Amino acid sequence: MDGSNSLEKAHNITLEVTEAIRTALPSSEVIVHQDPVPKEKLDMLIKLKQKTLSALTDKRI
């Protein structure tokens, strides 16, 4: 999570992530923990997120 985000924005992002996981894995229990990350590391994390969501969508996990 971008460390410069407001608490409200961080909360909204967490809700979106939680809902995406629950949609992909309906019987799952989801807990999301937010850690502030410097902006320079966000690109790597975004690519990882996209790869993970793609794998979940393709049901390869």
C-alpha cells in the first residue's frame, strides 16, 4: 500500500481487494493487512498482484 495514501483510501482499497478474493474464492475467509510501502516498490507489487489475480481467475491456484 502506498504509504502516502489517506486512511480512507487505504480502507477502500482493502475492501476492493477483499471482495475480489471472496468473488474468486467464495468459501474463503479473507483477512487483509495493510503495510505502507515506498512508492518505488509499488510497481513490483502491482505486477505481483496482477499475476496472482490472473492465476485466481484462471483457477490455477
